Amino acid sequence: MRIDKANFLTSNTRFDFLPNDSIPEYAFIGRSNVGKSSLINMLVQRRGLAKTSSVPGKTVAINHFIINDAWYLVDLPGYGYAQHSKKTREQWRVMINNYITRRRNLVCTFVLVDSRLEPQNNDVGFMEWLGEQQVPFCIVFTKADKVSKAELGRNVEAMRNRLLEDWEELPPIFITSSETKQGRDEVLDYIESQNAIVADLMNR
């Protein structure tokens, strides 16, 4: 997929203020400091489109970007960051849950996982919740350039094995690096294929 246009559209904390739901939508979420904003900027090749920060928990709202005037890319707040108040974290949880379970045009949620780490309970728990809600998702391993190929392979395989304890079939898995652009084509090609499926269903 070629990205010709990528623009920030709106930022909201309320579900009823989200933009029109007539085009396909893809959400990106992960633990705080997983490299979500850097990955988004790499995918659309627009430095600074999604605001990056060395401070975890920077994203505090549902941020919509319009891509090629054809689909939405959504930057969701991260989870697992304890420095915010319990009340704030609960508000985020409710906001994210409402969005993921009620947004009609949400085609897929990309769950970002730090490839330098062994499976984390909050990542696995979030994926299990998505499965329980029957929400389609993909796993995106980030920061692949920060770890050796051997360790990357071990961590990816450990996640596969962890999920296969409860799952018969695994979701699509992508290996990415915001620095080297590894995985960019694969993620965008997947989105393009899903957009084609959505278009076909709408035209029936």
C-alpha cells in the first residue's frame, strides 16, 4: 500500500464524539512505552504525526488519523503504566473498552508487544480479553532492531507457546522496527487486504 496522505483528524475521550464510522478503522494499542507512536509515524512515513515521548503514558485520548482519505488509523492510550492515578487508569480502561466493543467500523486492533521482553501478563491478558469479546486483532512485535535475532526468535516463540495454551489458532503476527522500517510493507499490505474485504462486503 502506498501512503499519499496522512493527517490528524481528531482527539476524543468520549465514544459519542468519535468521527463518522463509514470507513474502515484500525486501532493500535500496547503497553506504555512500547513504541506505538514511532511505529505509527514509520507506517505513514510522517515524522511527528503521532507525538512521541520518552515519558510513558503520553497518549491520553483516542486519536484519529485519516489515511489516503480512505481509512482511519487510531492511536489508543497505552495500558500497564502505573504512574497515573487509579481513577485516571480506570477512566482509560472504560474509554478503551467502550471504543473496542462498540465501534462498528473497527476492522482490526493491532496489539503492540516489545520484542525485547518475554511474554508479559498484561499483554497476554489484553489479548485474551479481545478474544473473549470476539474482536479481531493482530500481534505486532516492536523494536526488533534492539534485540538479537536469536533472542527475538525466542521471545516470539514464547508468546506463541503462551497463547497456544488457550488458543487453537493464533492471530497474524508481524515483526517490526521503527528504525529500519522492518515490517512496514507487511502491516500495510494486511490493512490493504482487509480494506478490500470490507469494500467487497459493502458492495454485495
